[in-house]
Amino acid sequence: MTAAEFWDGLAPRYARLPIRDPEAYSQTLDRVRSYMRPEHWVLELGCGTGTTALRLADAAHHITASDFSAKMISIARQRQQEQKIDNVDFVQAEALDRKRADGQFDCVMAFNLLHLLPDVDATLTHVASLLKPNGLFISKTPCLGDSKLWIRCLVPLMQAIGKAPQLTYLRTAALEERIRHAGFELLETGDYPKSLPSHLVVARKL
């Protein structure tokens, strides 16, 4: 099963799941909103079923939200129609889509994505190329390398029965260093929630 097939199959159930930690999610959105401006053109990578893009739509001029799962994008577009939000475009595309113009965006977001990618460093370099000078990269990543032992033991079992995708066991310090190496200055970091941790990084393109 390919990664796209996995997420296409998961999409209907994923869309029905409640937000696991509403408090941490709300804190994350508050921090993101504090950096967004009404004139910003924003790109979200790995948007899933569109929840975050739609909730942040009023904080930006325009959001392009992308995901490589066709079924995730279909659900996101349906939600957009129901909510009557007109400044978000949902597009099916890979994180490393080369069709986008360099220097096109004021902000690129990636939530719960980097640990799913086969080449994190290439993606970070690509993100830098998409940003305008001093543009922002805002990400939140489950850092499984810093998680509790039982979580690290459970994931391979779930993968063996087709209930979890391939993952990269990132650590918070190493992730921050990789973002710096891709040409960014870190402005803010935090864990929302702390227990995994799910690590928020706000970085500015140098």
C-alpha cells in the first residue's frame, strides 16, 4: 500500500475523529494567529481535511492548502462549501511540488507533517525557496524520538497491521537544528501538548 492509498483509505474516519487535545490545539492556533497578518498569502502543506486552514482563514488574505490525498482534499472542499469560506483554495499536491513559484508566500505552515516525510531536509529547503524574504515557516511536529517508550513500541505494531504510516522518529533539538540549517532563524518554540511532545516551531527565513 502506498502512502497516498493509506491516507485515502483513512480519510472518512479521520474526518469524523474529534480533535484529540482541544486545549493544545487552541493554544497552537493562538500562537499561529499572533504571527499572521491580514495581507499574508499563506501555504499549508499536508492540510488533511482542512480543519486548520479553515479556522485560520480569517487571519490571512489567502490560504492555499495542499495535501497529496485526493480524498482528504475532497472532504476539505466539502467543508469549505458548508462554511462558505472563499479565501482558501484546496489543491492536491505533494509537499515537494515544484510547480509553485519561488518567493510566492509570506508564510508556509506544516502541522503534523514533517515526521511523515521521507526527506525532511529536502522539504525544508523547498519551503525556504517558496517564502518571500523574511517569510515565516510555522510547523508543529510530533517528535516521536522524545516520546515515552510505550509509544515508540506501539507504533511498529500498528504499522504491522496497517494502522499507522511510515514515520520518522524526530527529536526536538535535532528538528530545530535541521530547520536552522535550511536557512531559518527560530523565533519561537513550544510543545502543545508537552507529553508527546508535539513541537511548535516558528521560524523566519534569513
